[in-house]
Amino acid sequence: MSSRVLPVFDLLLPSNLEEAVGLLSQHGDQAAVMAGGTDLLVGMKVGMSPAFILSLADIQGLDYVAFDAKHGLRIGAMATLSQVVDSKVVNDKYHALWYSAFTNGTPQTRNAGTVVGNILRASPAGDCCCAALAHGGSVLLQGPAGKREVDLDEFWLDYRKTARKPDEVAVELKLKAPEHGYGSGFAALTRSYQDLAKINAAARVIMDGKVCRKVRLAMGAVAPITLRLKEAEKVLTGQEVTDQLLEQMAAAVRKEVKPIDDVRSTAEYRREVAGVLAKRVVQDAIKSVAGPCPYSCFMGA
Ligand SMILES: Cc1cc2nc3c(=O)[nH]c(=O)nc-3n(C[C@H](O)[C@H](O)[C@H](O)COP(=O)(O)OP(=O)(O)OC[C@H]3O[C@@H](n4cnc5c(N)ncnc54)[C@H](O)[C@@H]3O)c2cc1C
């Protein structure tokens, strides 16, 4: 039932990760981890009722966005969407992720909501999920036995289900270091401004002149989890990118997606636009190889 009043819960406020993991080991799936709370608290007003909320708010040092050319990008569990939007290095080198954060929600939800929360929320329509999957990377988890890394390709198991165990905290999102010729693009279609995506897509390419040396293509809201479109990737890999090739790729995308009808759209519409959107993000990714887009081109200037 929908209500403005939150159900009763106990708030746990650990001051470090070891304490957080200890509390999660004690309370198991009775406890929900909270970063920005922009999804969790909404869920609790429409039926979710965890006995404990374990907030990460008192743990220092989790709000970083750090880059180095060898290891790539690391985004800490408490780094907000706004921090990512304000990061020049993310805009320059991880453009799809930047744009997925920039178009995510409202200024208020971007100031509170986190990128890692978006990944852990595991919504098939999650914008940062889609962009992060296209960039490629992993989630660093900390549990009682220590730290482990799970590749994003294996992180989402089913609708809103991840590889995280109930006694683990997601510490950071890691994205691969950009290679020479690297570019990326993201796009989402929504019913209205600030709505969740009815379909989204992201691409990361590595170009050698006009030839696509490598590509990762991801799409959201077309399956129970954010989908990697491997058949469509095969069409582009090692080929000179022409309009005809992009049409072939779009046809492969339409075969690969598994959309459903829901409140935001129909399966038929999603399948049709999936090909168009995939072409658009691949073209955007290729354009971005030439150089980073200035902020202004995304602010209507
Ligand atoms: C008005 C509004 C607009 C929105 N618009 C968009 C949009 O355009 N695109 C979009 O993708 N989303 C949107 N969202 C959803 C949400 O705001 C984002 O997904 C946000 O990134 C979630 O981050 P958070 O830190 O608030 O997550 P939380 O609400 O804190 O957590 C989300 C889930 O992840 C788990 N979790 C979070 N952090 C961790 C961690 N470190 N370890 C383990 N588990 C963790 C929580 O237990 C919970 O299940 C919107 C929400 C609202 C209210």
C-alpha cells in the first residue's frame, strides 16, 4: 500500500566498513543498506519493510571519484550523482556514465542519490547501470571474509537481484581504463522529463580510424536485467562503420532484446526503437572519440 509514512525500523549507523559488515552478518536480509536513500525510502513507502536500515552516512572516505590512466575510474559508495556530473575526468573519459548521471532524476535526487546505489538497486531501467555496463568494470564488495570483485557482466542476476550477499557492502564501482581510440555514448527515452527510462542504451567503442576495433553495447528496460547485446557487438567488431553496417547492427539488436509491456511502454515499441537507439549511441560514441564534448553541449547552450 502507498503511504507517506515510513514503516517502523531500527537505524544502524556504523562508523567504519568492518562494523557495517559485522552488523550485516548479525541481521542478514532483515537489514537494508542505505546510501542516498532516494530509492530505498520510496520503496519503503510502497510496501518494503526492512527491520533495520544500515546507513553508510557516518563512514568517512566513501565519497570519492578517483581516476588514474592505468587502473581507470573508481567511484566510492557514497559519491553522489552530482559529484560525478561535476567531475571533468568523468565527462572527458567516461562520457556515457557522465551523461547517465547528468540526466538522472532531479537536482535534489542527484545531490543525495549515488552511482553505486543505482548499480545496487539493479533496476533494468537504471541509467548508470546501462552506462557502466557499456564501459565495462566491476563492483568491489566487502564481507566477513574480506573483499571480492564481481564483474559487471555477472553482477545483475535477475530483476532487482544482484550477486551481493546479504552480509556484504558494495564499497566501490570500478570502470576500465580508456584505451586509445576510446569513445562512449548514452541515451534514454522517457515518457516525460525526469521519469525513469522506458528504454535506455549505451555504447563504448574503441576505433582505429573508421574501423571499430572493439565495442560494448548495453541496453536497459528490454529484459529483467540490463542487457549486454553481444550479437549486435559482433556485427560491428573489426568492421568499417557504415550506415549499412549500422542497419545490420540495429536488426541484430531487435532480435536480441526481450522487452515486455509495462506501465512505461509496450514491448512492440521498445523492440522497434531499440535498434534506432543503439545506432544513435554508437554514432555518439564514435563522435566522442575525436575529443570530449564540452559541458555546454549538454546544457542546451
Ligand atoms: C524523483 C526520482 C527520480 C529518479 N530518477 C531516476 C533516473 O532518471 N534514472 C535512474 O536510473 N534512477 C532514478 N531514480 C532512482 C534513484 O534515485 C537512483 O537509482 C539513485 O542512483 C539511487 O541511489 P541511492 O544512493 O539513493 O540508493 P539507495 O536508495 O540508498 O539504495 C538503492 C538500493 O541499493 C542498495 N544499496 C545502495 N548502496 C549500497 C551499498 N553501498 N552496498 C549495498 N547495497 C547498497 C540499497 O539497499 C537499495 O536496495 C529516481 C528516484 C527518484 C525518487
